[in-house]
Amino acid sequence: EIVLTQSPGTLSLSPGERATLSCRASQSVSSNYLAWYQQKPGQAPRLLISGTSSRATGIPDRFSGSGSGTDFTLTISRLEPEDFAVYYCQQYGRSPTWTFGQGTKVEIK
Amino acid sequence: EVQLVESGGDLVQPGRSLRLSCAASGFTFDDYAMHWVRQAPGKGLEWVSGITWNSGNTDYADSVKGRFTISRDNAKNSLYLQMNSLRAEDTAFYYCAKDVGGSISWYRRPFDSWGQGTLVTVSS
């Protein structure tokens, strides 16, 4: 079973700073089928990135994804006030088919 | 605009059953696989179950296999989750989610639209 481990658990940053979030898989992720979601309090998750690096419709270009194999990164180049949220990575295509990391909270410092 | 509206969440006793529904609109429902994802209060996301556009394939997390059944009615643009033998650890918000679609296998698609969730509480 593939397990995704996100780090850090919490990231304390100021608006305008760069955020780097990590997602590490216990086994190689099939064909880089790795997605990132953003969730704000009281809201449903929103798809940001799929296929490791493809931004979803309407997602600003300050969000970027990279990585391969077992190590993946979500980068937010310059944090906007609306970016403070919890971020989850998800792998798909490998049993159990759709699994999530435990999340990284990006909070205002 | 894609809309997914879940309903059916409630407070139930352990061992009892509950059926969740998800009403879909704003897209061609039978073009997409659909899923249920849950989130215990204050915790992370857990995929629960998925179903292909024509109900030909379903899949379940090990934690619910044999207790939960996913189904859909394309004529009614609706997705369902029948939950039997409920346990305290099933307590969570349950989200309905739509996959991104396309020609690739449904196992290789993430989720691009989510409902707001419905709360299931299992407690005596």
C-alpha cells in the first residue's frame, strides 16, 4: 500500500513569501499521477495541480508543482492572503487507488 | 456551473444503516466517474469509494469494503452511498466528488469538483 507523507505539518509564513510543501511517497507514484488540493476552513477541497505539474482551470500561475518518483513539491511563489489554507497531495493509479497525504497547513506568521 | 449537493447525513447508532445522496447539475453526469471522500472532523481526507460512468466498475477503500455500497442513477443525475454496519470511526463529513473525465482509465484521474459535504455521526 502506498503511503503519502507531507511535510512540514505546519508552515508559518508571511504574505509575499515563498511556500514550499513536500509530499513523499512510500513507493514510486505511477506515471507521476500526483495531484494537489487546497482546502479552506468550512469549504470543500479544490483541485490545484494534477499530473504533478499541470495547473487546473483558473489556478493562478503562482502555484506550481514538480517532482517525480517518490518526491513531489508544491510551490507557491508569493503567498497571497487567500492562499493560507491546508494543502493535500493525492496519488492516483496505484493501489489503493486514490490516497491522500495527511496535509500541510500554511498559516500566517 | 458544476454543482454537487450531498444530503442524508445524520446521527445514527453504531450498527445501523444510512444512505447518502448526491445531486449533480451543471455537467453531463453520465460522462464522468464519481466518488465519495470523507473527512473526520479536524482530520485529513480519505477516499471511500468510486464508480464509473455506467456503474460497470466500482472500488472501495479497505476500511469500508463489505459494508458500504456505491451506486448511481444517471437518469436522476444522482450518486448514492449505502452505509451499513456503521462504526464510530465512520463519523465524518462525506463529500461527493466528480473526476476530471477523459479517455484515460478512471483509475488515473483526480477529482475536479466537490460538494460541500454532509455530516455523518455514529454514536450511541
